[in-house]
Amino acid sequence: MNIFEKILTGSRIVGKILYSKAASKRMPIIANLLINNDCNIKCFYCFPQVFKREVKQFTTQELIELIDNFHDRGTEVMVLLGGEPLLRKDIGEIIRYVKSKKMICEVITNGYLVEQKINELKDLDSLCVSIDGDEESNDKNREKGSYLQALKAIRIAKEYGVNVRIHSVLTKYTYDSLGHLMELAKGLGVQVNYSQATIHTEHEALEMSDDELKKFWKKLIEFKKAGYPVGNSFKTLEYVLNWPYSYNDLVYNVNGVKEIHSYDYVSGKNGELPEMALKKSTDNESLKVCNEFKLQPCRRTQMSAYVDAEGSFYPCGVVWDKSGLSAREVGFDGAWNHLKSIECTSCANVSEVELNQLLNFNTTEIFGKAHYLIKNHLRTIFSKGSSV
């Protein structure tokens, strides 16, 4: 996709966001497809918990039909993830098919197979590689050796002119690695986006206090002000910093009334890990704060969708439970339309806040993303030219 095609695609995205808002028209502008349930490492915070599930994997033809369904309903951005998507033998065919539909395509990977699959990744608009911190803390989050594998993947991708970014998941293990990651990203010439782990199981590394999290977001803002390549916008980080509830709370709109729902755990059976559940808060003081804080409405169920490896639709990686319906059972429209019934309206998950800045048509966010894409496109052109 050349620079003019990217500008055209960006214009279509803006137009569709405006149309969706003005006409209250639901349209999956952004689609996240978990194209497999296999992974070659085991991260404890993995939100779909792929290592705990056995599912019927998508065939190539099923994925092509799913991509067609999204494209026909207005999708402009397709994110491919897993599991580890590069484990699929047909990953190159899938990427090429997405690109043939003139959609922006990103792959999220742990990096292990980038060198082996690099020729199939060259047409990507973005390759997102996971690094959570310095070598010790990253490997504690993910797997021993995963830091060096990810670093190698980034360098190889850049050599081939692929646009790369780092995605980092914040846990207690990686909390003190912020400075290292900022220097690493700056040295590599890539952006880094942070997210807070979505809680699905009890784990010591996920048990951070609200005060700890606020201190972290303040430090990240300071690095961004100092010119480090932080992908999260100032508006997003300031919104998350000022969130008046626990960072594990979600705001629901139930029959027009705001309710605060907090994460709780349902005891596991037969030795299984406990499952995440939500319970309504009865804290009147929290509800009072809610009315004084300007919530950013979530547009996920209106403008995007996650599809897991067995075809079930969910709005995001936060509201990820058994409420989704499978397109294999009720058809694409049945699964997509079911998302309307989910009543979650706001949260402080930094990745979700970031996306909703775009979907709520925050002009600063839109122009910031456009500037990033154009700058990286030009950098890629010049790097290719210098390597000839």
C-alpha cells in the first residue's frame, strides 16, 4: 500500500466513523481476528487463554469467507493475532487476501518465526512485536529467551522495510522496566504502546494497586513529554491517569442507569484456574464520583469486533467471556448483531481508551495517527533506498 492508498484508506476510515456516529449505523470498521489457537510460548496473562482451550481451527477457506464478510460490511483495518498467527502455514496467503481487499493489515506476533516468514510479511502495513520489559522481566512475563527472539525479529523486519511497533503488557514483573523499554524503542526507531493486562486469572504479577498504576502512567507521560517514542497519546494517558475508580472497574449502562462492575473470581472446578467474573458495585461514593467524571463512551460494539479462534464474536479483550455467539452457529450477522446486547460503556484499559479516542472522532488522535503512518512510510522508503 503506497502513501496515496494509505491517505485514501484513512479518509474512508474517517468518513465511516462520522457516518456511523451521525446515522447510528453499526459497522465493524476495525476487526481483530484470532486466526488460530496455537502458540509456541505460554504467557500467563494471555486474554483468550489459548493454552487452556481446544477449538476447531479455521480452515483457509473459512478465514477467507470471514474476511469477505467483514469487508462487505465496511471493515477497513484487519488485525491478525492468535495464539501465534505465524504458526499458520497459510499466513502469507491470508495476509495477501486481506491486502487484496485494500484493507490495512497488522499482524501481532511474539517474533519467534519472523525470520522464517519474513518474505510473507513484507506487504504488511504494521508488524506488532511483543516486548514487555528488559530481558529478565520480559522473560518472566512470557518465556525464557523470548526477549532476544523479539529483538531479533524487530531488527530483521526493519531490514526488510516492514513497519514495526512494540506492544508491551504492564505487570508487576515489568513495572520497573519502563526506562529500559523507552531507551530500547528510541534506539530501534520504533514506537511502543503500553497496555494493562486484562485480568482473567488470579496471579501475583497482576495484583497492582491503583496507586502503583497511577505512578506508572505519570512516568509514561513524562517519557512522552521528553520525546521518547510512546505510541499512547497524551489524551489517552491523562484520561487513564484521572480515572476515578479502580482500574479493574467497568462502567455499565443498565436500562439508562450507570452501574460500576468490578472484577471478581469464580472458583475453578477440578483444579482449573478461577474464571474472571463481574459483580455490581454497591459503593454509593463511587457512583457519585462517576457522575462528576466525564466518561468517554466505548464504541467497540458499534464499530469493531474481536473474533476468537472458533468464530465467537466479542467487543474487545476486556469483555472476553462466554457471552459471545459463534458465526459458525448463528451466522456472521447473528454473531455481530449480538454484540449490541453488551451493556459495558466505559473502562480505563489504556488500549481501549486509545482506540475509542479514534472511534469517538478525537481530531488530535486522528491527525496523530495519520502523522505516524506517513512518517513511518517515508522512513521505510528511505531505509529501502539506503540499503540498495
